[in-house]
Amino acid sequence: MADDLGNRLRYVRTLHNLSQRELAKRAGVTNSTISLIESNSSNPSVGALKRILDGIPIGLAEFFGLEPAPSKKVFYQAGELLEIGKGPISYRQVGDNLFGRALQLLKEKYQPGADTGVIPLVHEGEEGGIVLAGRLEVTVDGERRILGPGDAYYFESRRPHRFRCVGPVPCEVVSACTPPTF
């Protein structure tokens, strides 16, 4: 069960329509703490997990007793994609329940100037994407490229990385990562 802690927390958080940022605020922890737990990069103590779950609110017994069934749904209408981001970057996820899944598929939209942050993202797995519209600056291990429509990226996610929309129009990307870590 410890291996599924991150997916379980993500499932419960999205079930309660909470962003990582909102849960972190409610629990009195940093946004990166929630992100690290959900990506299974950090294993919280029982006390820390209880404090986070109090922000939902859900008890430890209910949290670990929850056994969501993997979704059997195959097709999704555009309006059924689950918004898991807020602010200048929209992340619309295919499927609302990634519990037990090996892949996360996203349609991302970056407003002009939107940036994933000056601190690079680092997590386990692999990720890739194809730019559909606009221009996206992708930095991986200090190597920077500006990608336009039709251009793509693919790398091991443990390499420090960052994304930023450059130019006057929004940037749209279809991306995937395995395991689901966002």
C-alpha cells in the first residue's frame, strides 16, 4: 500500500475537487510537499500524513480503506477532461481516476509568460509532449530549446526540467508522463 500512497492521495484530493496548492494551504504544508508525496518521491510520517488528510478532511482509516476501482472508461469528450491546474497554466487530464494507472495524459495550455517556476521540476518516470500551438521554452538539465507547433520533447523526468510559454499567444501541448506524477 505504501507504493500506492501518492496515487491514493491524488485520487482522494481530486475526488474532493482540491488542487495541490489548496490542499497544501489547508494542511499548513508547502505545495512541493504534496507534489513530492503524490509523485511517490517522499514518504510522509504518519503524523504528517494525518495533518494533510485533515485538510481534505478524511481520516487515516478511511484513506487506507478506500479501494477505488480503476476506470474502465475508454472515450472522453472534450468537456470531460478534468482540470487539475489553476492559474496561468491549465492542465486538463484524461480520466478522473488514475489510481492503478501507469500513464497520465494531459492537454496543457500556457498563457503568455506562464512558467512552471524557477525551481526545476524533478520526479521519477518519463515524460513527453507535442506542441500544438504557440511557442514553448523547454529546459532540461540546463539545455534550453524553444519549440513550436509540431515540435516535441521526451526525457527522463528525474532530469531537472522547466516549461515556459514564450511569445504573445497561448501555448497548447498534449503531454504524457509515466507513472502519473503530476
